[in-house]
Amino acid sequence: MNPPLRLRDFVEDEDGWLYAVAAYDNAERAGCVLRYVPDPAGDRVRQATGVAYRKLDFPEAYARVATEKPQYLDLLHRVPLGEIAAVHKPDAVFPSVLARDERVRQLADALGLAPGTAGCTGSLLVGLEGPGSDIDLVVYGAAFDRARARLPHAIREGLADDLSEELWRRVYAKRRPELAYDEFRLHEGRKWNRGQVGGTYFDILFARDYDAIDPRPVPKGPVLGKARIEATVTNAALAYDVPAVYDLDHPEVSRVLSFTHTYAGQALAGETVEAAGVLEAHDNERWLVVGTSREPVGEYIRSRTLLESA
């Protein structure tokens, strides 16, 4: 029996379109986002087939699916399992990536990654990387926190590098968060989930171990309007998942969910957060959702505890 699909796997449909899996509820249709399509004029050539591909940004990906494969269109793209021609799993492909990419080997060694605990997603997973491609490193389960804890030591030992100020500002400009730059840097600086190795930018991304997967969908509830709250975080164990989840001690809102990577790991248990987003009803609970679009305006999470301590 094949292992189930999970976050950060890739699936390939019968036309060679490549989708990043973005959900754990994949029992009948894979919840994913289209990332690469074959294109004779594309600037990336797939190593295994010699076929040229082009990377799509999110608006273009949704427009392409809506026009050519509307049956896949949903909040995510939903590809029926019977129409998946191939599944690409970061952990399964990792040995071949390590064999061909010295930068990834250096990063894996620097973080002390044990076999079977990590892999590469994105272009490295599907053989579409180029010399300047970033490294999207997936680390599974408890090994994720161990890798983040190891990173500052690896930087001090000269095995990896922190981002330069110029690169931090580029990340900020790309993310376009609803936080001032100094606030953004303060939050990001303690996450230890990005850096450089051999001059190449990398992200450390979380995905669950197979035995921790919850295959139930994350429902979208009736929208009650926009809201801004302050509350104490009681549980941040899934703060780096998709969605990131922060359980709260608040009289009305039981949790904050974030669907944007900018606010993954944004607060720790015990901290007071200020959050703004869209309020949804979920049975007897109210959830505040942050990241209701690719670049959500007026939606954010900030740790008041962190800002006040600084």
C-alpha cells in the first residue's frame, strides 16, 4: 500500500502539469496548487525528460486551471486521484537530490538531518532546478524543530549563513506583510527557518509525519466579517503547518488560522498576540482566518509579547 499524499508532495497529471500538494485531506481528490506546466518556450528543462517547463505564479495558475481544467477548480486545485499520473515525494527523492546537488548535501550535513526525516520540494523535487534555484527543504514531524534549533549553531560554525540585510529586505518585499519592516525582522529572526548555504537561499518547511496526518478537511465556515483581536496563545504546536494554527484563550475566538507562510511560527504558546483577519463560524466556535488571499490586505498576526520585550 502506497503512503498517503501529504503536504509538500507534488502530483503530476496526465498532461504533465505539476502541482504542489497543499493539504492533508486527499482521500478522493488531491488538494494542490498548479506550479509548473510544459511550455516549448519555458526557461526550465526537466532533467528526466528534456521537456521545457514554465513556472506559474498563483493568479496565472488559477486562471489557467479555470480556463483549461475547470473541473479541478476549488479553493485549492483538486485533482482526482484517478487522473494523477505520478506522485513525487520529497523524502523518497531526497537521496537522488543529495547525490546531484552539493549545496543540499552541505545543508543536510549542517542541520544533522537523519535519513528519512527530510526532503526537497519545489523545483528540486521534480528535476526543474537551475543553478540559481532556491532550496525548499521539507523536514518532517519532530525533526523540524530539531533542524531549526540546529541552524543558529550551524551558522556560528560557518556551515551555513544567515541572510544578508539586502536579502532580508527582498524577502520582505516579496511577502509584503502588513507589518513594518522592523516588526517583520523581529518575528522572523527567532524562527530560524531560512538562511543561505553556498550562496543559495533556503527555507526549512514543516510537514507532518504520516502517523500524525489528520485527513479531515479544514472547513470554511460562514463569514461573519472582519475582526481584530488580542488574546493569549495556549497552543502553537501546529504553528508551522498549513494552515498554521494558534489556539487561544479569548472569550469569543477559539483559534487563529493562517494560510500564508509569512505568519507561520509567528507566536509561541503563552504569548499575547494581536491578529486581524476574517471571522468565520464553526459550529459553536469562532475562528479568525489570516491569509484569505495571496497578499491579504489588513490581515496579520503580531506577537505583542515579543514586541514589548524588544
